[in-house]
Amino acid sequence: MRILSFLVVLFPIISLAQGADNLKQRTDSLLSIAIKSTRNPDSTKRILAQVEKLAQEKGDSAVLSSIWSRYGFVNYWTGRYPVAIDYYSKAKHYHLVKNDSINAAWKGYMIGLTYKYWGKYHEAQKEIQENIKLFEKIGDEDGILNCYIVSGYINEAWGNFDEAERICRYTLQMAKEQSNPNAEAYSLLAIGNAFLSKSKIDSAYIYIDNSHKKFIESSDNYGIALVNRDLGTYYLLKGNTNKSLFHLKTGLEILKSSSNNRGYSEILAIIGKVYLERKDYENAVKNLEESQRLALEMELYEDIIKNFQSLSIAYEKWGKYDSALKCIQKYTHLKDSIFNAEKHFQIAELQTQYETEKKEQQIALQNIKLDKNKSIQRLLILAFVLASTLAFFSFRWYRIKKRDNQLLSEQKRLIEQKNTQITDSINYAKRIQGVLLGKSSTLPKPVKDLFILYQPKDIVSGDFYFIKEYQNYTVIAAADCTGHGVPGAFMSMLGVTLMNEVFTYSNPKRAAEVLEEMRIKVKEALNQTEYKTEAKDGMDMALCIIDKSKNQLQYSGAYNSLYLVRNNELTEYKAVRNPVGVHMKELPFQNEVVNFETNDQFYIFSDGYADQVGGSSYQKFKIVEFRKLIHSISSLPMNEQASKLESTIQIWKGSTDQTDDMLVVGFKM
């Protein structure tokens, strides 16, 4: 089959070469075939060798430059990184000599990308930063975008996950503006990688899944392979080794067919870890050893170190202690060597900088000695006088500044001490608030499952939930008090206390009765008598009382609605537009009765989720989108619904501060 493939490629080469009238036509024909067969390294190299021979006979530097670029890509793709960099550097030099800044910048971009995959991140970042400046100078937006994406991946590899996320959110926006789905895909995947590295795996999945769609849209098989690699890692972290292996083997087949040794080696290492998790130590060692063989061929020192560590664990678990000891010794030796090399690299950089500055100083001194005219002498005298005057006033200013700094330092110390005391007090208040709210670990009957998404804007919250069983009833409520932070927390603690009073002493049977009595108690507690003159403090609330004997749920709401999802249909029970507290026109609270069925799901919430500002347009999430989100996730288990709500609002919010306290309570009958 390999011989047949070679003949299929070689036949058009011979035909084109023989049929061409001149050397240029023959060269162009061969180069065209080489470009089309880039992902078949052996065929490509044979073709390029013929093109190179023809170009050298003709002395055509432009064609040679194209050959160097193709050689560069083939060697980059198969993991021969030093060779790739050598060819790309020759091509870049040619374009610089020809003042072809665009092509020179793109060759520099490929040099940076190659260094990145080789694991030489210092060199990669240096090359990429130089080419960002070059692309900015010539106004190539596509080049700027691609360089920043590589910079994001370099930071992710370095462990700067927050910086990687920041850069790739920027490139994601750029890619959308340029209508570049492939760049969107790589940006989304990099953000997903950063979240995986930070153990935020549910958020990571969302970005990886979205990148998959974009890679399919842009027909990028290599990108699809990377997605399967990261999905394999995601499911490994989730503990689902079957799905993990499925995605990893899918990615492996794609990379194998395209001879991408770097990606192939990387996925083999992850497969080894999956088998290690499964306690299948023989297959773990088999895959890790194959990954290590490729990593050694490509001089991927970072991967080699990680593989030795994984192999030492696999051999130890397998009971092959001699092999485990050899691997751990190699791991330790290499890790120390790399660390020392890194330090030597930094020292060499400092030494180079020092010597350069020293030479510059020597040149400056020589110029001063050679130029001895009187005008410079007068200038030096004048400079001395000015410097002396400046030194006098500087010393005086220094003494004043030193005194002021001492005062400021003392004030800063006192402020920090006060801040610490205040923060400690607020943290203690948080503990008290947590005790008052109680825990949701024990499910009240007849509730089958329940989640509570509770995210204070500050340390303590103005939202509160209330779950209580009394007599033959179960009470579940969600409330949003006026304000957030410490003032809101005072109101929420008052709310919890008053709710306990109502159900301890008043023995109510209807949800509306509870809200009416809560309104009276809040007004009494806050000494509210008249709407125009009193503070408008109070709370919005959604209250449910479940009658266990009748399979009925009563609902009454003050501004906050109730959602019911039954048979994949969402029904909203709307609240009275009055708070629990003083109001200009107080309306009676309404009592709704729902005969619930098994697997009915109910949701009550504050307005904090829908009011969160974010997105590309810096707008609120809005209640309409919240309602759609609740409906779309209602088929998931309750714990996954909570995770989905949390990851969705996190992505929406991005780097924007949280707007308000958030509370969502969902329960299934």
C-alpha cells in the first residue's frame, strides 16, 4: 500500500516534469504538488527534494524560500523542531532581505509556534512578541490575532492560567469581530484548558464543547483531535474512564492519520494515565512507554519528565520496583537539570544585559573624552550648579517626604488593623448567618431532591432561604432583603427570625397568611408607619407550603414568582407586586394552590441572577433568559442543574463584578 501511494504521488511529478517546456514550469508544478501533500511527510520530502534541486539549478531564491517554508512545516508537523526552526529562519531571512515584512512576520510566527510546541517557552514568547510588533506596524489584524492566541497558549503552558484566560478572552472577541471561526475555536479551547488546569472542569467543558462546534465549522481536523484530547482529560477528572478513552482514541486516530507525532505522543500519555486510574498497569506502561519513545525523539523535555514520573507510579503499582526506581531516578535527574538550565538561562540573560550596558557606558565615556570643546565644559559647569541646587532641594524634600511617609505608614497600619478587625467581624457574622440558614443536606418530606445556589455579593448576604417542617407541612421560601453586604445581612437575619416566630407561635395554614403576618412583623420591627416618611426597607419573597397529606403546594409571592416544570412544560405563578414591608399601596397577598405530581420541579429565586451584568454588550442577563435557562436544564439531575446555573452565570459575568446577591432554590417532588 505504501509503494502504491508513492507511485500515485510520483506519477504526476514525472509527467509534469517531462511535459513542461522550461525549468520554471517544472519547478512550479512540483511545488504545487508538494503543497497539496503537506500532511504526508515522506512524500512531501521527496517532492521538495526534487523542487530544491531544480531551484538550485536555476538559482531561484524565491522558490528556495518556498521550499524552506514547506520543509519547515513538514518538520514542525512531525516533531522535528530544531530542523523546522532552521528552515523557517532561512525563509524569514530571505523575506527580510527582500523587505517583504508580511511574509517575514508569518515565518517568525511559525518559529514562535514551533518553539512553543518544543517546550522552549522563553524563546517562543520572545519571537511572538517581536512579531506582534511587526504585524501591528504593517496593520495585519489576522497576524496580530494568531500571535496573541499563541501567547495565550504559552502562558497556559507556563502555569499563568489567569493571564492565559485574559489573553484568549481578548482574542475571542477579536476573532468574532473578524468573523474567524477557526481563531474563535482555538481561543475557546485555550480558555477551556485554563479552566481544566484550575480544576473548574464544568466551566472548562462549556468552552471545549463550543470550540468543537467551531472546529467543525472551519473543517479543522487537528483542532477536532485537540478537542477530543481535552474531553478525554475532562472525563478522566470526572472519573468516567470509558468516555475518556473513547475521546482520546478518537483524537489519536486523527493525529495518527496525519503523522502529527507531537499530539500523538501527548494523547498516548493521557491514555496511560486513564489505564493507571483503571489499575490496568500493563496497558498504562505500554502507552506511556510509546509516548516516551516519541517524546525522546522530539526532545520534549517537559513531556519526558512527566512521563518518567507517571511510569514510576505505574511500575510501582504493577510491582516492578526496579523499573519504578530507574524511572524516578531519571525523573529527579532531569527535573534538576532543567531547573538548573533555566537558572543558567536567566543568569546568562542578566550577564548579557550587564555587558551591553557596560559597553554603552564605555562608548559614552570615550565620546565625552574626544569632545573637549569649551561649550561642553561650560555646559558641564552649568549642569554641576544645577545638580547641586537640585540635590539641596531634593535632600530637603526627602526629609519632608520621609516625615510624611512615617505618618502615612502609621495611618496605613491603623487602617489595616481596623480593616482586619472589621473583616473578622463580618466573617463571624457570616458564620452566624450560616447557622441561622441551616443546612440543606437532609431533604424535607415529600421533596425527592433539592439544590440551593447561594452566592452572596459580599461576605454576607441580603438573600436568605428558609426550609422548615412543622406539623404536617413543609415550608420552603426564598427571600431578597433590601440591600446587600452587612445592611442586607441584618435584614436577612431579621427575616429568618420573624419566619421562625410565625411558624412557632401563629400556626398558619395558608401561604398568603404567612406573608401578611410577616408584613405586620417587619413594619413593627422597623417602626414603619407611613410610606412617605419611613425607610422603605423590607423584603421580596416566594413562599411555598407543602401539605404532605393532600399532595398540594400552596404558593404566595411578594414580587418573586414561582416556576413549575411538568412534562417539560414551564408554568409561571406570578407574585403580587408588593414587598413584605411598608408600601405606598398595600395589596393583599394571593394564595395559589397546586396539586403536584411525582417528578414535578419547582423553582423560587431572588432577582440577583437575572440582574447580573455581563456579556459582550455589558447588559443584564434578564428574567426572560433566566426562564429559558431553567426550562433547558430541568431534565438534568438537581446537582447538575446547580452546576449549570453556576457555570452559565460565571461565563456571562466574565471579569465583571457581581451585581447583587444571588439565590435560586429548586426542588423535585
